Amino acid sequence: MIHITGHKYNAREIIQNMFSPLVGVICSPLANEVCARNNLSFMEMLQPFSKLLNDAQFRDVSDTCVSIKGLRLNFCDVDWRPPQTVLARKMLNEAVTNAHNDETKTVNIGTLKLKIPTSEPWFEHWRETFLTVQFPADHEFTRHFLSCLIVLSSSDPNIIESAQKLTQRVHQMQSVTPQKLPKWFNPTNVLNSYVVLHEGSQGDISKAQQGYELLKSTFGDSKCFLVQVNSLDAGVTGEVPDYWTAYIKRQPKNELPVDQLSGPKTPQDAMSMISMPNLQMSNMSDAISTTDSGSDVAIIHPLSPVQENATEAISSKFSISSESIASQNINANVWATEPDGGETVVHGACLNAMDVENLRHFVQDYTVRALIPYAEQMVAVLAEAITNKKGVSKSLLSATKRLFSSKPTSNAVNQNAVIYTHESSELQTRKLGDLYFMFGHYNLAFQAYHQAKRDFNADSAWQYYAGALEMAAVSAFMLGTAYRKTFDYMEEAIKIYLNVCKLQQFATRATLLSMECLRTSRLHGEAANQLIRMTSEDADLRSALLLEQASYCYLTTYPSMYRKYAFNIVLAGNRYSRAGQRKHAHRCYQQAYHVFESRGWSLAEDHIQYTMAKQACALKRLEEASVSYAHLLHPDSQQSAQQQIIFLKEYIQMHTELIKRNTELGLLSLALPQVEQNSIRVLLSTPNTLVSGQQVSASGIDIKADCADETVWHKMEEMLVTTADPKKALVFKPTRFLYSKEYPALEQPLAVQGEPIEISVTVFNTVKCSITLNGIDLLWKLQLDNGEVLSNESIYSHTEESSSKAAVAAAIKTQCIPAVVLDERCEHTIFFKITPKLTGLLNIIGMVGEVVLTAEPTACLQGMLQFEAPQVRVKSKQSTQLLMDNKLNIKITPAVPSMAVSFSQLPTNIIAGEILPVTMTLRNSGIVPIEDIYLCCDQPRWLTLTDADTEVPLSILKTVKDLTNEKLSKDREIRRQRVIRLLKHENSVSLKPQECATVPLHIQAPYQKGDFTLRLLFLYALPDGTSAAIKYRLVRHNWKFQVHECLLSAVTCVISNTL
């Protein structure tokens, strides 16, 4: 049978395989048993070796020798019959359904990157099946048996009698009038050859040679062959690889017996079989329940993905149920039976390497000794017959017909109006051309086809004329002399098949041939146009395959027509969907989306994504459907609010079904609201102790701070560190409290056990309807110092035991937020506070919550919104690096001393020059002493401390009026102006555990009106051995005043000099 899949054949090889000499095979029962020991028929046994490895020689009528390269024989059982119409459609559908290729390659077109399959095995298998199930026609002879192999077994007790019986049966087939299946190239003179199979493991070859000699003496030396096979016993492990699997065509299960086969008997009976209207083989009941939820979606589009029922998918002309399709029969002589139970069938188990070589040698020997001499004889007979019958009168008559003939039109008479006898010179010329073509003599084949087309055109035999045009174009291509006119031959042949003869199957075959020729000649655009022309409303599967091939043709043009590629691949996906090929439909839409993506064609993107979601749901690929549905909820969508509500409801239903079917998935990511990843902020600071009365805590740093004055705070910290311990300040790294997009964490932040961590994140409602987030909580994972990992994600996914839940609750204390309402296209900032109770590495994963459609509270879905760690571009002198922002990966260190600072309350509105008394309270809230305490003020001119235990800078004591005119040239002097040591004691202990101390101070307002900010930074050192990572801690405080104008009076005393 025809084999053009799986080996990446080029155009020439495909054409050679399609039009190779057809050799019939008929076996005796004993010969069938010999082959069956290898789970093969004799025809299947020869298939992998049907191509000649060596060149053969062919002589034409002028005795010119032509070298035949790569000649392949097409072996076929003589009992082969085309399958019935319905079964042929089923086979075509299954050929596409069962062929897949997940490997892709990237095609770069400018900035566009398209992913397309590396190969299209579904198209190759469909094409091979399409060509195989075709009925052999009367206007061409390439599908007629050229010769017949009569296969016998050496164990036959009367081999001559068996050979004669089989020969008689073959003669009966050849002498039927009018000719029916099987059809023969020359029924009156068929080459019958005899093959004796001898099993090497069963007996001596001498008996086989005796039978072989008897056959030679009876039927002729050149027609008889002896082949030894089965040199191994059945129980011995095979020595040769499985050559045969790729060549065996499997039939569907539950088929009727072969004796009930009733295939079509004439081309007219087979006409409807090859037009291949589509069948939707998959039932809609297989789809998950979620696919029905979108039946009311208000998308009206010519390429709507809505699936019709299986009975509605079949055209009325070929109306039939799925059950009747499954009950149709198929020829077991052509299509092998699928083993039950998924067993692995071993082929060639009894063959060794020598047996395989014997099979190869037989094909070569048979071709050279029998088939080619027979073909040379037939060429001579046909050429002589044509010469004798083409007399002067015939030539004049033909010339007259050609002179007054015209081109065919769609209104031309029936293509079968002209009837030729088998002996007519026109058919003899066509036969001669076919014979030349099958044996690789393309020059003479083209001449014969060219003469035949002129004769058929003169007789207005349009089907014959189209066939001659088709083969003339192919001959010119194989000859390597194809030019514009020969391509026009193929174009005209397709049009006549399609419009005049109404033969879709032959028009499709001619288009497939033309596609290969045009592609090879780099005429991809014309190939695409021909493929698109062959699409029709009553053949969804064929149209889908041809549209897909047309799209690839557009992609390979120069320059690439990628928009036409996208348009036609979408059309192919639509037709695949109508044909029930959901996998291929989903794949086509995926490929098309790469072109439509990010081009501002929002509605087109939504249509593609919605179709992909529906197809993925039908294929039970719910995770892929989730991605597509999530795209429909993107913020740039142009859909109406009502449409987006429907999308959201379908998304929630699909997600719920996914969780129900896959409980092990745990929490799934939500498509909305959208997390503004750049808005995430993390604040690590010492907790403020609540005070009562007229005291206020140190302001510290707020998570909403803009960090514009961070440089000032860092300079103040550097002054404090340098003053406290000059040796440790040689390499200074400022302490960071707040991490954001502007201030990323290139190293892991440090937090203290038992102290709160604040996190803020902004979420955005991307749809045009109100949603509510209920039960919001942070998701975290804590890796303890002993390697154990705890996470609260397991609590929300309901996969953890109660004991583990208790451990999780004891590790981190979090505060849940009951609900947040997000209006249409609204954003909201959510603030979290968590307190780690154990040490280790804390990773903030995201947030968990339940999304509820405000208008319909029953439409709800719990899931998570993930936080992403962005990359940070760090520039150095020599290069630029991309580092991860680690603000969400926090190192939790053991508890360390903590000092709380509070102040007496002050008014915010003061007058210029006003002096305010302030009481500052310092309290050690830890369990170990606090050593040195230092205070830094950014504007010491306006601050005075009056405590006796405090070291006040001399410059402040010297003058309290104005320091702006002092020229400070040394850093040491600058530090002395701003750094103050508090609570100095002889034993270096400033505050004992739980001890509280007060320090009086005065603040003077500046003399200029306006805003006035005074910053204080406290540093207190930790005792040695307290923490390896933290050596000191900081407390920030700032006052913000509004200074108002006032009247400033001055008194001058003047001494009188009068007496």
C-alpha cells in the first residue's frame, strides 16, 4: 500500500511512492501460515524492503537505456477493496486524531517569535489514508495491478496443483467483463510470478528446491522465485529489529468480518466516499460540566467555538449515527487487526538477518528479472499499437476536432459522455505514459501525457483530459524542467476536476501534488491559494488540514505573510473544532495567538482565548483553560461589564471544577484582583511600647514613608557608629528598615524574633464589576534552624493534620483582614502585620482570600495571589548584574534587647524663637542590660539637654543663638556638634532590664517661619554575645512643627557720660 509518512520524504519521493508499480499478492493457506508466525502477511513482510537499493535499467522502444533510481514497488493484496464511505470517513478522522507532535520550533520574524510544530504527522497520516482509500479510476492506470505474485509454501504436498488453483483464480479476476475490482493494467496479459516460501527451521531446503524446479519447468524460469524465511523457532528471541510497525495500518476494533464487506464497485459508487464530509467523532457528553456553563455567553462571532451535537455535525447527505459508523467493516487484508488488551505485537520474531536479506534480494531479483522486462515488453506493444492505429484519417479527424474544440466550462456535458474502448489509441497513449512514469522515464512520460491531453481535449473527454494534464505537470516536475506552463497544467486540471467533473477527490489529490511541486519551486503563495480553494462547507476535516497547510505556506513566503498565516490558522482551528478535533483546534488557536498577542486587537485576543478555554475544558485540560480565562479578565479588556461578569462566573466554575477533580493541587492562583508587584513594601522596626498619659512613643518609620530623607538618617547613623566605636565604622553599612521598589534588598533583611513585621501591597480590580475579597491573610513559609519547614498554605488547602496546624499557628502570628470591597477598576492597599515566634528563614509567598462576585455572593472562589520577587539591575564599574530583590525572604534572628523611647506631648504650631521643655523617657523592655546610648540630632542648634549625666557638646554650651556662621572643617567637630551620649555610667550600663530613665531637654523654634522638622536618632549597643548579626539598634523620632511669625524685641542699655 501507499506509504508516505514518518520518513520526512521530499516532494520527489512522495510522488514516486504515490505512483509506484502496483503488484498484487495472493497466498495459499500454507503460505499465509508461514507469514503469520511473524504476525505479518506476505505483503506486510515485503513493505520495508519494497524500495530497490540498487539502480535498475529500463529500455524504451528506441532501445535507449534509462537508469531507474530509487524504484519502489507497491505490494497489495488482490482482495483489497476500498472501505465503505462511512468507514472511510471514520478512518480519516482517526488518522488525524491519533497523530500528534508536541515538539515545536521557533520562527523569528522581526521581533515576532512564532512557535509551530516541527512536523505535521496528522496531515501526513490523513494524506496517506486519503490516497489509500481512493477507488481506482478508469481514466488512469497507476492504481491498476501491473502484475501478480502467487505465493506458495514449500511444505505444500502438491505445489503445482496449488499454484494452478491460485492461477485460475487470478485469471477469473482478470477476465471479468466489464472489469471490476481488482483492476488490472492489461487484463489480457498479466505477469503472474510464483514465490516459494521455505521455512529454514522446519526442514531441508532440498525439498523446497524440488518444488521450485517443478514450478520453473511449468511456468518459466524468470517467473519463479525461492525465498527462505523463518530460520528461527518461535520461542527464540528475534535477531532483527522491528522494521514493520511503521508500515502496518491498524484497523479500528469491533469490525465486521471480511465476508460481509461490500465496497463500491464503480467510480460513481465511490464518488461520495472521497468527498469526506466531516464527522464529529467525540460526543459532547464527554466534556466536563463546566463547558455547558458558557452556553449563554454573549459572543457573536463567525468563528464561534460552540460545538454542535454529533448528529448535527454530519451533513444531511451523509447522515448516519456514531453507532453505525462503529459497526462498519474494513478489509483485514489491508488493515491489520489491533490487538486486544494493549498487547505489544512482535513482528518478525522468526526472522534472522539472513532472512531479511533474502527478502531484500527477492524484491531486487523480481524487479530486475520479471517486472522490468515485462514492462519493457508492454511498452513495445503499446507503442506499436498506437503507431498502427494512428493512421492518416485518424490524424486528420483529430486535427479537425482540435481545430474546432474549445476549453471546458462548468456547463460542459458529463465527463463520461465519451466512452473509450480498452484498445482505443487515446487510452493506449495514457497507459504508455503511466508505464513510463511508474518506471522513472519521465521524459517519454511527459510526451505521452502531452499527446493524450490533446486527444482527450479534442474529444471533450474532460475527466481524461484533466488526468492527462495532472500527470503531464507532475512528469515535468520530476524531469526537473517544470516551468510556468507546466504549473498552469496542474491549475487547469484542478479546475476541471472541481468545476466540470465535480470530482472533489481527484481535485484534492491534484492539489496535494501541486502543493509539493510549488513548495519545492518556492512558490509558497500560489500553493496556499490552491489549498484554500479546496476548502468547502461540507468537509470540515479536509478544510482544516488544507487551511493549516496554507497558513504554513504563507509563513514561508518571502517576506513572511504572518498576518495571513494567523488568519488561516484561526480558520483551520475553527474547522478542526467543527470536525470534533479538539486537540488540533486548541493547538491552532494557540499558534495564532502568538501573532495577535500584544497588538492592541483586544476583541480578537478575547475571541481566541475564549475559544482556547472552551477547547481546553472539553479536553479536560483545566489548568490551560484557567490561563485562557484569566486573560479574559485582564485590565485592558474592551468587553462590556455584563460580558466580563459572564467570563468571571465561568472562570469561577472552571476553577472550582479543577479543584474538585485535583484536590492535591492545593491553593491555586487567582486571576483577579491583580497584585501590583512593584507596590509591595516590607517594614522591619523595633516595636513601639504603648504609653499612657501625656507621653507619645517615638515616631519611628512609617510603612507609607516616601524615604526621601533616608540619606540624612544614614549620615546620622554613620556619625553615631563612628562615635560609639570608631574601629567598627571603617566599613559602614547603614541599617535598613523599609524595603520597596526604590530601596530593594540585595541581601536578606534581618528581623527579630517576637517583633512585628509590616507588609503592604496594592491590589487592582481588573474587571468592570465589583468584587469582594473575604478572609484575607498572608501566606508564608518558615524554614526553622533545624531544617523543618512550616507553612500556613497547608491550612488553607486543607491538607494538614491538626497537630501540624497547631505548630503552624505557634510559629507565626498573623492578623486576618475580614473583607475588602473593590469597585470597578478600583485599587486598594492592604496592610498586614505578622509576628514571628520562631527563628529561621521566613518567605512571604503571597496572600490568600476568597473572591466573591458582589452582585452574586454564591459565585465565590478561594485562592491565592502570589508575590513575585523582581530583579534588580546593579551597576558596577566593570559590568551590570541582575540580582534578586530579597525583601520577601527575611532572616529571623533570636530576640535581642529593645529600648522604648517616648516624649511628652508638644504642640505642632509654635512661634519663632519659642523654647519648649520636653521630657524624654527611655525604657529597657528587654531582659538583658543596655549599654551605651547615643543620640544624634540633625539640627543641634535648636536642641538643648540639661541632664547632669549627659555629655553635651561644648559648641552648644558656648552659644545657643546661632551656629550657622561657624566654619566646621573637620568631621570630628561635625560629629561633636550633633552626637550626644546619654546616661553615662561608670560600668557602661546605661539601662538595666525593665529600668526606666528620663532626660529633660529643650527645643527652640527657629527664627524663620514655615515648616520645621527636627530629627532624632538613638543608638544603643548590645552586650557582647547577644547576637552575631546585630551589634546595635536604632530608634528614630522626628518632630514636625509649623513655625509662625512673632514680634522680637531687644533692649539696649546706654550709659550716660554727663556729670
